[in-house]
Amino acid sequence: MIFGKLDTKLTLYNQTFTTNSYGERVAGTPTSVSIYADFNYKSGKLNYESDVLVGSQMIECLIRYRTAIGTSPDFYLSDGDNEFAIESIREIGRKEKMILTIVKKDLKDIFSS
């Protein structure tokens, strides 16, 4: 990965959930912060879902961010047009940089995880 200029603007969301009177999980309004990242596209993977060929592109994303972040559906990234689920996190340096493995997903897929 190139550790150069972080030029892709992303929004990191921290989604909150509540439980309604019926016991259903309800998404609230997420908090967000703008971050900059460097994308490194990895090989994709293909599979079939309901007889439809589905492909996904794994991406390693370098960010400089010092606050708690997780791989749960509570955290996700957006570039304005696409949403990305965070698959894994590796801290590098003195916790000042992180490499996230992310995959493009629809919000409905993220919230149903």
C-alpha cells in the first residue's frame, strides 16, 4: 500500500439502534465524521445468490483516525454514492493510522447484519 496523500473523502458513520415496544431493532440517526483515505483495490470474489452471479471487490483503506471504530454494523463508511461495510481493522504505528478492509454494500444489507 502506498502511504502517501490520503485523497478520498469518506464519511464514517456510527449508527445507533434502539428496541421498540415490539422488540424490533430500529435504526436511529447516525453520527458522522469526515475522514480522508487511500484506497487499495484487492482481488474480488464471486459467488451465486439465488442463481444470480454476485461479485464483490475487497478494498484496503488507509485512514488516520484515533477514535474507537469497530467492525459491527454500527460503523460503516460512505463516499456519497456507495456504502462500505468494515470487514477488519489493523492498527499501524502508534494507533494513529488504521488499515480497514472494506467491501461495498447496500445500507439495507449493513443494517440487517
